[in-house]
Amino acid sequence: MEPNKQIVEHEAPRGASVVIIGGGVTGLSAGWWLAREGVDVLVLEAGLIGWGASGRNGGGCSHHHSPLFLEEQRLWPMMDDLLGYPTEFRPNRIRIALNHEQFQLYRRALTNGAHHGFRSDVLDPRQVRELVPYAGDNVFAGYFYHFGGHANPHRTLQGYAWAMQDHGGRLLQHTTVTGFEKNGDKVAGVQTTRGVFACDHVVIAAGPHTGELAAMLDIDVPLVAARAEMIVTEPLPLMAIGGVDGNGLYGRQTLRGNLAYGGGPHEWIDHRDMRRERAHSTPLQSSIAARVAALFPKVAHARVIRSWAGFIENTPDGRPIIDRAGGVANVTVATLSSVGFGLSPASGRAIRDLVVDGACRFADLSTLSLSRFVQLEPEWKEMQGWLPLPAGLI
């Protein structure tokens, strides 16, 4: 890695073959996959790259429920070499169950992994404590998944941006999209606070803002936004396996020794609030800290030194959308429904395939299509209780 390397912004020409809206891991990964094949690509980001959840997540790299799972698992061990920059990827994951209900829930990863040929070990309490020195006598059981792993979201995000630029891709931060210019059934230009950028294809990968941007093109992308929070402890001695979670948490131990963990319940957010304020931590961090202390009782004394929050998006069924948008010939929509980081190597490649080839070459994306929501109930948010709290409440 080049320690003093910076994100370079050149005043972009007034267009690109592919304009990507959103400088999170999904948009930057797609930009990198396109640029490495010589496609003229421009990424537009309203704030700074990773300003949303891409820079504020647990760094997990295992989504066994996704059609992109096999490609995700194939790519992560290669990403440092492919990008030319470190991601701090570490393989494998241990999940600790503190009761029978958690044990049954976490078995889904074992079942889905086995379906794809991946091995998992069921651990008794003694084995959990041998592998995870911070675990305590409250362990019910655990799983050792010989797949998945974790990486550093910040380093990975920078790696995508630098690698994209190394291949000729361009990035403009602090550039808010305000609308689109159309020519027949195609988008001809993207209107922004820095002018209009002509394009042959548009990728909308703007996290929680994807729905409102798509609506400008009369494309219905059902989304609701939520606040996701994480806490970070002071550095602790490194465990041999840093990818340990459970008790309703996701996260990892960083290479500096910090425990970085998050996990619901979510606070649902009105889209208008995201425009007015930066995501901030709430008293939920106390719940997260209590669950981390229960997961690792032998280091329950560790001090929480910082916390952070980011806005994430959720589709009605909790699954991503990666699809060419019907009705507009040259638009691809990608919203990862709060699991974007781990899937980013594979989702970026899938977006590249949709843009260049018209279809994904390595996975069946039919379950991620927009068409599955055609008959969605208009009051789906109310039916699921995904509504913002009244003003003044947290």
C-alpha cells in the first residue's frame, strides 16, 4: 500500500460511458470492475466515499443466503492481489450461541454452507472457550464456519477507489445528483450540483437514496431507511480468530485489537431526515455494549472508546435488488439491503455484467429482480412496523 496516497479528483469531462451514482462499496466495486476492462466510468458521490454504511459496518464477508455467495467466497481471498491494496481480509468465522434459540438460528449458515460444499463444525461450550479466550461460562454452543471471514471496511473502500482510478476510472465527491435528462427511453445525462454529465448507461447504487433517485425516472424501488450503530472498545490482546460474533451481534476484532460490533434493533428513519442530519449514535449503543459484554464476559471491563452510526436501506423482503430497470433502457439499479460490504466483490462484478453484457454470467439474479415487488401492498411499511418513531423519541 502507498501510505500517503490520496483520492485524486480531476475535473471530469462532461460525461462518461457509465455514470455510477453512489460512492459506497457497491458503486466503487462496480466502477473498479468496469474500469479494469477499459470502460470509461465516472462515480458521483454526494458526500465523501463511504459516508454512509459502507464505512460503518461490521466487515463481515459471508452471505450464505445470497445467489452471489459462491462468487463472494471465491473472490475475497484474492481481493488484496486483485486490487493491489490491502483489505485486511481474514478467513473463517465462529458464531457463539448463548441459548438454544440462537443455536437453532445460527444453524442456517451451516445448512446453507453445506449445500454449497463448505464445512462447518458444531462446537460444545468447552471447544468455544478454547477457540475464543474471551468467551465465558454462559456459552450454550457454537459453530466454526470454515468459510466467510471479515475485512476492514475503510481499507477495502479505499482499495476500490484507488484501484478504479489506477485503471482510469474517475471519481467526483461532494457532487449531488438532482435529476436526469432523457432522450426517448434512455437517460442521456445526469444532472448534478456540478453540472450535467452525459452518459450511455447509469447505475444507481446510492444506498438509502436509491429509491428517491430511481423515482425521478418513474422506477419504483421500495426501500425504507434505518439507522445502524456500532461500538468500538479499547484494544485488547489479539485472539487467534478475530471473526467471532453471536448474541444478535455482527462484527470483528480489528488487527489493533479493538472489538468493533453492532446489531439491531433498527430505528427506522424518514428519508427527509437523512438530508438534514448526519447519522449519530443513540442510547442503542448501550444495548450493543451489554450484548458484547455477555458475548465476551472475560473482557467485559473493556472501555468503549467510540461509536458511530450510518444509514442503511432495507427492501420489503430484506434481500438486495440488482437489476436492469424496466421502462428505461440504460439504467441498472443496485441496492444491497444492508449487506453490501461483504457482497461487494461479487455485486460489483454482477453490475459489470448487467451493464456490459445485459445479464449476469456467473449467477442467477432472478431472485434479486425488481419484478418480485410488482404486487407489493401499498402499505407494506405499516404492515411490517417499519415506521419512524414520533418526533422527540428514540
